[in-house]
Amino acid sequence: MKHWISRWLLGVAFLHTVFAFVVMGPIMLSMLDKGLFNSAKSMTEGATTWFFLFGILLALFAIPVYALEKAGVALPKSIGWGLIGMAALGVVLMPDSGFWLVFPPAIAILMRKSGVQANAGSVHGVGAA
């Protein structure tokens, strides 16, 4: 499947955000009732905030990954290693979590041939007008 890594990451981001709404919805509503500003005062509210925001951040990360995949540019190995490191730490800290879902795209990035096309310091085909 073409561009599966970015789609996988976007899917995980979507599941993460839906889970945040379903499981942590009452906490989020309580924060909303407080007026949002400075509403994350407890550890539970802070964890809810970070959990929700991480889903959004992962979705935003999937966008440039998709652009690179679409342009036919090999994803940098550093992305794969970064994802492996994050997933490994996440699994050690929380084995019963979705961090396991990060391993497939990370491993795929590391196993692909690295043939990044560059043109005058910029990635070829990405962001070109």
C-alpha cells in the first residue's frame, strides 16, 4: 500500500484522540466548564491534556511524512530511530498502551533503502511551487 506509514500514523492519531474523548471525556468537559484557561491543575487534568494533545501532534507529524512518501523520498532513518526510542520507552513505562502501534512504521522506516533525493539543500518535490 502506497504511503502506508503516514496513514498508519494518522490512524493511530485518530484512535488516540477518539480514545481521549471517550475515556477522558468527563474530565475534558469539567475543564471546559472551568473556562479552559489554567484548568489543568491536577495530575489527572494534566495527563488528560497531554493525552489529547499527543493525538493532535501525531496527526500533524503524519502530514509531512505523507508529503515525503508522496514525493518518493525515503524517510530519514532518524525518524525511524526516534519512533523506536519513543515506542520502547513508552512500552517500558506503560506496557498496556498503544505505544506498540508505533513499532511497525518505525521498523519499516529503518528497513527501507535510504535514497533521499536532494536538490540545492531542499528535498526534491516537497514544497516546490
